Amino acid sequence: MSSLFNQYRVEELLLATGTLQKRLWQEAGELRDAVFGKEVFIRGVIEVSNFCRQNCDYCGMRRDNQKLDRYRMNSDEIFDHLQSILPASVRDINFQTGEDVVAVRETILPLVRRIKKESRLGISLCLGTLESKDYDQLREAGGEYYIIKIESGNEAHFKAIHAPGTLAKRIEAIHYLATTGWQVSSGFIAGLPDQTKEHFLETLNLLHRLPLRGTSVSPFIPGENTPYEGAGVMSGVEALNSVAILRLQNPDRIIPAVSAFNIVHEEGYRLALEAGANLGTINLTPERQREDYQLYTKHRVIMNQERVLKAIEKAGLTPSEKSMIRFLKKI
Ligand code: SAM
């Protein structure tokens, strides 16, 4: 592990500025280059449904949010849409939803089967905590990479923010998925209300110990029509340093640059890549649905192909020709 951890406490690295920050990001970037080369994987995401049975205090799609028009796309609609707009750089596709078992069974399952049969795209899913039989069916249909975040690695904090179910259940799901042939990614939200330094360290330690191929950090953005609407935002510095810390702790994992970085810092997306991230996501949700897939605000920063490629280039990196999922299968 990096010598920076011998010289500095993680909380000092989290707040690093100036020379220390430069060193932190440089080491993280070099480590990413040593494992993955100077290449960034590119995936597309379609936000399939915003129905959600959960009531997370931080999320605009929580079931108590009555101000949201709910939608659920069908599989043919998504398949046709993908065929007409798939950007040339995309090698993997991620389908994301609120926790909506109807969408899982009626839309995602047939869609995954068809995509597996008719394309070479790697298939990622981010659908929440489901029953084992749902994970099994999705895997059999062709799903390969499952994203299920722990949000906070401290049990009491997880409960206080009303994250989905219990932390123990999410951890159980991660182990189940990892032992049934899935590549699993998890992650957390940095800067959540009432998140202490201890929670932060506990979360990083837990993520490091779990059987994961990917790990993410998203800066907390106060969501409209949520109990945290008026809460404070973490500084861009801390959010970006978190990416570098994750890379130093987990050299061979996929770490995404998430679009929320652009909210906490003007150049946040590019800087996340410079701090060690190696995955960019192009939003392919049809415009009609996009506004209602509201994690935080209706005014989202939409990362299209042009923006993602520009950020990659400005960070001195290149878009990968390979599918992230196929690449992971070989290492
Ligand atoms: N429903 C699925 C689940 O719970 O895993 C997947 C979709 S969920 C809406 C996607 C992610 O958005 C969550 O895992 C969470 O980390 C992130 N998110 C939601 N609200 C957020 C906020 N206010 N700030 C930052 N990230 C947020």
C-alpha cells in the first residue's frame, strides 16, 4: 500500500491541498496507469424506472416524494432507443432503476436476454437489493456486473439516513452476488449529513474488505423534495481526494468518475479522472424520462459522449476500446 498511508492519516489525506494533494493524486494516477494503462472504460447508462419502494432520506426518488412523475420504460422501447443512439465509444451498458421489482421482472430480464443475444455489450445492473432468485435469473439472462452501494459503512448511520433495508442485508447481497458469478461494485456517498470522520474510515475499511471489482464515491448533493433539501455540501476537495484514497487502497478496482463531481467542482469530472478514476459514463436515458430520474435535482449535469471524451482527453487519458467487463474477466 502507498507510503502516504505511513506518513499521513487518512483524514489528513482527505483534506489535502497544495503539494500534498498533488502528490496524492499523482500516486493514485500512476497506480491506475500501472494496472489499467492510461485508458478509461466507457459505459452507457439508461435509467429504466424511477419507481422506488425505498425511502432514502438523501434520494429524490424516495417513495414519499409525491412531486415526481413516475415512469417505467419497457424493454422494446429501450432496445430500439439503444439501437438508434448508441455512441461509438460505448462498450458496456448499465441499467439503473429505483428499487422496482416490476421493472426488474418485466423490463430488465427480457432486455438483458435480448442484449446478450444481439450485441457484444457488457451488461451492468444497478437495481437495488433484490431476492436471490432475481439475481440468479438476471445472471442467467446475461447480467455480469452488479452495482450495489453500501452508501455508509456504519450501521447506525446507515439506519439514520434510511438507506435501503439494512447494511447487513446489503453486505449479504454483495457476498451472495460475488459467489454466484457476478462481478460486484459497491460504493458510498461522501459528505452525507451526520457522517463523522469515524464513519468515513469505517466505510473505506469495509469497502476494502468486501469481494469487489469496482468501488465508487459520489459526493453528497442535497436532493430537492427530500428531508436533506437544505443540508450543506461537502467541498470539491474532499470529494476528489476520496477518489484518490480509494485508488490507493484498491489499485485494481474500477473507480468511476461520477457526474455529481461536476456539481461540487466546475471541472470535477476531469479532476476525478486525474485523481485515479478509470470509468466514464455516458447518459443515454431518453430526454423525456431524464428529468424525472431525480437523484438530487431536476437540473442535472448530463454527461454526453462529447463531454465525457473531452474530460478524458483533458486528463491526458484515452478512451478504452475494450469492454470493462471483458477486461475484468481476464485479470
Ligand atoms: N435503487 C438502486 C439502489 O438503491 O442501489 C440503484 C439506484 S440509486 C437511485 C443510485 C445511487 O444514487 C445510490 O446508490 C446513491 O449512492 C446515489 N444517490 C442518491 N441520492 C444521492 C444524493 N443526494 N447525493 C449523492 N448520491 C446520491
